[in-house]
Amino acid sequence: MGRGRAKAKQTKVARELKYRSFDTDFSSLERELRSGSEGHEVPPQYADLAEEYEEDDSPTDEPEYGHLRKSG
């Protein structure tokens, strides 16, 4: 029992998502996409962590988490 009520609610939500019109701010989206990763600044109190976890683009032979493997 109760499955009918849950299914009816799911159907209602699905119809709402399908037929509701969304007002998209394309100019804001364009600004966000153009800024890329250069547009995001790290707050000063987290600068040291950002440097520590900054991605290294150079390929390595050893997996990043190789030291965490279980020895068997």
C-alpha cells in the first residue's frame, strides 16, 4: 500500500520538470564559462592548501594513491 501515492507524486514532479519553462540568464552563464578556472580566486587563508593540492599536469608512472594499496 502507498505505492500509488508515491508514483503519483513522482509523475507530478516529472510533468512539472518536463513542461515548466525555465528562465535562464544566458549572459550570466556566458560570463561564468568565459572566466574559466582563471576567474576563481582562492581566499588567502586557504592559499597554502590550494598550493598543496594543485593539480600537476605532468604524467607519472606511479598512480597518485599507490602508497595506499594493501600489501597482501
